Amino acid sequence: MKPHPWLYAFVFVTGAAVMTLEMAASRFAAPFFGTSQIVWANIIGLIMIALSLGYWLGGRLADRYPRWHLLFAAVGMAGLLACAIPWTGPWVFHQLQAGITGTPIHIIVFSFFGILIMFAPPVFLLATVSPFVLRLSGRDVSDLGKVAGALYAWSTVGSIAGTFVTAFVLIPRLGTHMTIVLTSGALIVSAAMGLTAVSPRRWWWSWLLLLVPLVTALGGPRAVKPVQGLLFETETEYQYVQVAALPDGSTALIYNEGGGVQSLRRPGDALVPRDYYSYMTLLPYLSGNPSSDRMEGVVIGAAGGTILHLIDHYDQGSFPGLRLEGVEIDPVVAKLGPRYFGLNPARTPIRVADGRAFVTASQHTWDFAVVDAYSQQIYIPFHLATKEFFSTLADHLTTRGVMAFNVNAVSPDSPLLLSLLKTVQEVFPHFVVIRVPDSYNYLVIAGRSPLPTEALRALGMGRSPVSSIAREALAHLWRPTPEQLKRGMVLTDDRAPVEYLTDSMIWDVAGRGISP
């Protein structure tokens, strides 16, 4: 028996809906739990569990109750559950997020339950479609294989379409909430068409269910994750972004779940010892360039431009020839610096590009370079942490130029930190590490020539804000022992398990309760 052509469209829609919900789940969870590999593992794992259980139960129900209306009712229910996500999801995720501050293990546990509660049920119901349709369409076993192949092919094509359309069209243009609502509407329409085809008089009212996504859509956009003092909020191609005014008068740029601040402007542009940004103002003094007439620096991973602004604000007087530029991969974030963080775009422009691609293509030679890029909130992009990248960067520095690299590590014995230091040392034999007080930040400053730390001592004798930071830096200098460095590995383009090293560190924090 050949299935009705409409059924191919039906399984196409349900297949697309599964992948749309999976893609939307990552964006929906990002403001609360981030987009780390751990969160992605929960999303993919739970979706696969829901699909497996749905296939299993769908097959059993199809054999026991081979009724078309049960199939279409399951899809309609999946549509209603999906439509509930924009309404109830923020509240559920907010409640689960309440206890995660400073405890990474909770991100693993609570993101698991958040996805389980909100996204697994509709995917589970959608998974019952394939065995039901196959059972109801394949009564003639002589062509059952052909029927099964065609149905699964159309379902898979729908999943492919759902993946690309969601990633490249729906979420960028409509946002996560409206993408989910649109998916809900498509499922309810498909279910209503099927139910009224089975029995128009009995199931005519199923079309009224469209009022649910319609009302949700007309309700308009709501704050994804309301915060006190919210100044700006949007979803970008790369992340969920908020700018907020903090109670102390500072302005903060926050990504995803808000586990860390990406850019910060304090009242009066104050330099604070626990802010690793503050120590970047020392780089012009360590660059080995005695001339104040011409000096160039670059910040890779500029975000809102805090580092650019502080160096420009505090060092321009001592180095009037200072020229700065930043590199930021997210075009939306690159525009926030002048608006919220005091950045002067004429003096400190930010280029929109991938950091490594920018360095490779650049014709500039810099006196100092800052690498402060993070992907998915907690991971250093591996291609910005390898021996090959540092070699390329070194080729774009002056002979006595320096490179500064910010590393988040829970302790001096962190394999991630030691591996990065061992890798840096392969290219820059001279380096110092500043352990930023009251934080997990380690600032690595490295060069191919000996670093003029005497310049810091001379600077520390002064009374300026930068002099105070110089004294803090000298008080918190640290250098690993040769035995410690042996425990690290040289990261290369071929093998750089940055994500694994970071995840191991998170589990270490969870197990030992380490505090900065």
C-alpha cells in the first residue's frame, strides 16, 4: 500500500520540528546556563533519549491502537507543549538557575532538568510519528521496506531543512521565542488537517487550537531573562547578549547565563586590582618600545572594548603616539563599545573578524597584543591557543613586542593553565604570570626578548592609578616550576583539547569546592 502523498509532507514537518526544537533549545538555555559543551551534551543526549523512548512507545501503541486520530492528536499535543515553552520556560529555567552561581556542577544538573522538563516532552511525542505512520501505511508487507525507506527519507530531509532554516533564517530573523511559536503553529496545523480528514464533524474544533500560538505571537517579544537595570538585550548569531547597569554604578556586558562579565565600565573608569582588565594598562610600559611617538597595540576578543578604553584612557598621556585597534567576531557586540562603554571609535576602532584570520591577513606590526577571546562563555577557542597561532602572532610583533593572554584557571596546577604556558614558552621564551587577586584570572605576559620588569618597578614608585596597578602586579607575580610545566602539553592545531581540559577543571571545582 502506497502512503498518501500528504503523509510525506506530514513526516517532513514533524522531522523539521524535531531539529528546530533542538536548535532552539540551545538558544533558549543560553541565557540561563550558557552554551558550553556540557550544556550541548545535555541537549543532544536528552533529545536522543526522548526520540528513543518515543520510537519505542510509538511502535507499541501503533500495534495496540492503530488509529489515525491518535497519531494526529499526539502531534497536536506536541505543538501545544512547544507553544508553552516561551511562556513557562523562562520561569522554569530561572528557578533552576537560582543556585548555580559559583558552582559549575549545578549547570550540568539543572540544565539537564530544564531541557528534560521543557523540550523532551514535545520531542518524545514527535518521535511516535514514524512508527505510527509506518504501521498505518504499510499493511502490505510486500513493499513495507520501500514504504519505510520513503517515510524515513522524507522525515530526515525535514530534519535537514529544520537545521539549516532554523540556524540561518528563523532564529536570526525572528528570535528563539517566535521560532518555537512558528514551529508550534506548523505542528497544530498538520494535526488539525489530519484530524479533520479522519472525521470532519468530530474534529473540526482542532483548528481552534491555532489560537494558542496566535495569541502567543501577538503577545509580542518579552525579555528573555529579565535583570535589574537592563539597558540592552538581543540575540546575535553567536550568543545571547545583555548590557545592564549594576547597583554600584558600573555598566556590564553579559553573555548567555551571566556567569561572567565580558566588559565592564566602572564609575570614573576606576582601575580595580581584582579586575584583570586593569593590568592591561601596563602593556605599553612592557612593550620594550622607548619611543612615545609611535606605538601600536591590538586586542583580540575586544567585546565591548573595556581593555581598549582603559589603555587609551590611562596611557595616552605617557604615550601620545599610541594607536589601538580591536578585533571582535560578533558584529552586534562590536557596536556596543561606543554606546555603553566609553569607547571612541575614531581612536580605538574595532574590526569585525575572527581573531586568527585577522592576524594572519594583517600587514601590521604591533608593539603589544592582547588575546582575550572566549567561546561559549568558558572555552578559549582552541585555534587561538596553539603553538601555530602564537608563532603567527609573534611574526606580527616587534622584536621586543609582548603578548598578553588571559586564562581562567582554578589553581596554579590547572592542566589548562600549565598547557597554555608550556605552549606559549615554545614561541615566547620569556614570560611572567600575574595572579589576579580574588579571581580565577591568570594574566600571562610573554615576549621573545627579556621583559623589562624594571619598568614596572619604576612605574610603581609613582602615585597614578596605573602606578598602583603596577605595585599590585609586582606583588602577585608567579612563575611555574619546571616540574609543573612538565605536567602540561604543547597545544597544536592538530591536537589542542582545550574543551576537555576546561571540562576537567569544572569537575575539579565541583568535587573540591575550590574558591578563588
